[in-house]
Amino acid sequence: MKAFTTKGSDSSDALIPPFSDYVNSYLMVAATAQTVAWPVGSKFCAINGQGDYYCKANGTATVPAANTTDGSVSAYNPSQRSRSDTEQSFSIISPTAQVIVIEFWGGSNS
């Protein structure tokens, strides 16, 4: 798996990842959460959908249906994420049927 380093060779921030060699697609059924397992060795991902979607680590993603002010809402259309040391998977849900593509990279987030 290709690495995606967060620091450039001169210690500057690296903002543009290389093309990934590990890409998955998910055919989403409306309002049905799917679990996305982090591939072995992966540390970062980029998530792209044809429409809106929500993601949640350490729980099941939901589409908000009311005001929630306790910090427990799923993230709305996150584009890139890094994996925590204990995270094995995350959940994704879409209010509509669509295809979501997720690219993964290995590497270090330090």
C-alpha cells in the first residue's frame, strides 16, 4: 500500500496525496449504514460520494433527524480522515442511494 506522509522531505506539510493503489467502492442503499473496515496498514482515507453522506468512527453513522447538541452526530461529507490507533472500521450512511468511493493510504500521521 502506498504511503501518504503528512510531512514533506523539508518538514513542510504535504497537502496533496499520491494516487492510491487501494480503492474501494460502496453501493449505498438509502438510509442504510455500512461498515468500512480499514485495510491492513492503512492510516489515511479520502471519501468521495455522488451526494451527501455521513460518517462516524466508533459507532454507527446516522442521518440527523433532529437537533442534537451533545457532540454525538455523524460527520457530514468528510473528505479526508486519519485512522486512530484503536480504530478498526468506521460507519457510513447516505440519505439517498449512491456510490461512494474511498481511497486508502498507509503512512504516519506524525
